[in-house]
Amino acid sequence: MAHAVEVTRAELLKRRQQILRRFDTNLEEFTERAKSFSLVGEEWDAWDELQNIAFLLGDDKS
């Protein structure tokens, strides 16, 4: 039987900050780079995770 995983808003925000810190950027810059297809390698995986976080936070505006 599969178990649901619950993640708090604070945990999602912390994870988003960790991702952005890893690439030394902010959400606006990273979003612009993604929209202009300027990401490389692991940045695309990070972008996917950032979009999932935005969805879970209810911030999905794309």
C-alpha cells in the first residue's frame, strides 16, 4: 500500500531556496533562463523540481 507524503509549505520554500542557492541565482532569473531555453544539464532537472514546488505552493502561474 502506498503512503502519502506530506510536505509543509515551509519545507517546500526551504527546498526552493536550496535549489536556487545551488545554482547561485534567484527565482526570477532562473525562470527567465528557463523560458529562453538557456538552462544546461542539471539545471533542467532543477527547473522541473521548481515547477513542481510552485504547483504544490499554489504559485503555478506558467
